[in-house]
Amino acid sequence: MARRREKGLGSLYRDKDGNWIGQVDKGVTDNGVRLYKRFKGKTKAEVKEKIDRYITCVKDGTIALDGYYLDDYLRGWLEHIKRPNLKPGSYDRAMTTIRKHIIPFIGHYYVTDLTAKIIQVELIDALYNKGLSYSSIKKAFDYLSASLNYAVDSGKLNRNPCRLIKLESKQHSPKQTRFLDDNEIKAFIEAANSRFANGVPKIKVRKLLILALNTGLRVGELCALKWTDIDFSKKSMTVCRNVTDTYNYTNATKQRKKVHLVQNSTKSRDRVVPLNRTAFSLLREMYEEAEDKSGYIAGGPKPGNINTMIKNYKRACEIAGIKEPHGFHTLRHTFASRLFRKGVDVKVVSSILGHSDTGFTYNTYIHLIEEQAQAAVELLDEEDE
């Protein structure tokens, strides 16, 4: 469905020199004179881009609201107000939420026309009916409310209608974390090491996949790992950076991906991951083969490619016949599950995984922890026999 034209946006036309001209209504002076902001460009697309930038631009720390749609306001607020304080990955997630879960439902309303009823019925209820989780709906609601709070604080809006809405937290059963069982682990490793008839490996990054299975690294951390992070004498690795893939937005339209290498902001956020025999042997073997002994383990002079890792992971799962393997994070969950089944304390697991809160680790793997507790109690029955 085509987007509605912004209020005050006149037709685009060519002048006598062949340039494209477009204009935006800036309002009326005290004397009743209508003011326009005109834009010139060599192509129609160039002028449209300039107009979109103007509509979403920030002047003197405020965003113009009168006569503009929520669609444009939200994009401008995120781009100019929030983005300077967000990491690339956080910005990408925020833009995705706004584009998918807010704009399609109420983006066509003027900001000044929004009411609590419109937000409740046409956004919140619609998202629930669509089957979104409470957390996803709350995320969309929080972004909308924060943007409107900014408008109120800037003196451009009298009140925030979101303040009249209270989200109902629906009770959901705990989300089951997907991890590979012993048979799937064996099949996955065999698939990762499989070869074609001519001897060429079917999985190009097979060693890296098995390394992730034995260290619990996130895919971005694996791609950002350097040889200088490995301490072979202590059989450990330091995780201090990660790679994120975000989309490059032109006029808030999703374009090609951009790769960001993010260093941990403080040393306290770095974590040391002990290496088991499998991980240690893999790294030693890859180190001997590496041409650049100071570069990235997954990519040499450049960080590894996240898409390549994910595609190879899916391919290995396909070869192994693993049903519904979920994403690359399944390897991380599998690593954690193996630790819990070996009786490792939740605080230790949390530290190895790099969780800032032990409670998060507990809630994520509560079913495994409960199984471990049950098994421990049953040991008492064996003593009584």
C-alpha cells in the first residue's frame, strides 16, 4: 500500500533547466503569508530524499510535529535523538521494532491526533491479535511512549496519550530453550567434519562451529576473536569484543548491511573462558595453519562474517538431520546445558557465558537447573538402599 503524502508536500516538477523541484509547507506567518521550503536536485529521487531529511530533521533540539505523520516523527526521533546514544545493534533493533510493529498500524496518524483509544485499539490490541509476545508489544509501546515524552518535554505536544494506557502482562509458560541432546551433538560434529567425494569439506568453517559448541561464544564474539586473545599457556581465551551486522538505512529504508566491530566499553566487561581439550586442540591446530598470527581467528586480517557462520551452521544441521535447530545461539545453549548436566554451579556458568546477572542465567536455564536439583535429591535415595 502506497504511503500517504505528507501534509504540505506539494507536487514535484522540473524547472526550465531540467532540475527537479519540490517543496514543503512551513506554515503561515503572522501576516497570513504561506511559507514554503523548496528543494532542488538533478533527479526526482534526490529531491524526495532531501524532503524526507527535512521532515525528520531536528532544529534546536526539537522536532516539528504540526501537520506531520507519526511515521516521519518516529523515524526522525530515532535518527536524531536516540541514535547518538545507541550502539549500532540497538539502533537496528529499535528501527526494526518501529518499522514492523508501530508504523504499519498507526504511522498514518498525525502526531497531534493520537489518542489513548487509538493507541490501545489500533496498536496494542492489534499486536496482541497478531500473536506477538508481551515483551515485543511492550518494546513497541516503550519506544512510542519515549518518543512522545520527548515531544512533551520539547513543548511540541501537550500530553502523552500513552500515559493513560497500562499494558496487561499476560502470563506465558516459560520459553523452552533449544539445545542439542547427546545424539544431536554427535550428529552435528560428524556433519561439520563431513566431506564431498573429492575430499573437499562440506562445511567451510567446521572448526569454528565446533569451537563455538565447546566455548559458548556468541556468533559475533566468535567472528571478533583474535589470536592475541588466546592464552595457550593458561588454556583460556579473553572475550573482549564482538561483531554486529546492522542494516544501513537511507531515509529509514533498509539497504545493504554494515559490519561494526564493537570493543567492550570497560575491562570489567571482558570475560575469560576456560578451554576444554577439544577447544584447545582446535585452536592449536588452527594457529599452526594461520598465516596471520595476530589477526582474527575467523577471518585473518578482517573479522569473520556472521552470515557465513549462520549459513554453515544451518547447513551442518541439515546434513545432520537435526529438526528445528533454531539459530546459531543453540550452540551456546548446548554448551551451557552440558555444564549444568555436569553439575556446574549457576554462578560459574553465568560467569563463563558473560551474563551480567546470574538471575538471567537462572531464568534461561531453569528447567535444566531443576532437573539437576531433582537428580541430586535422588542420590539420597541411593544411599538409603
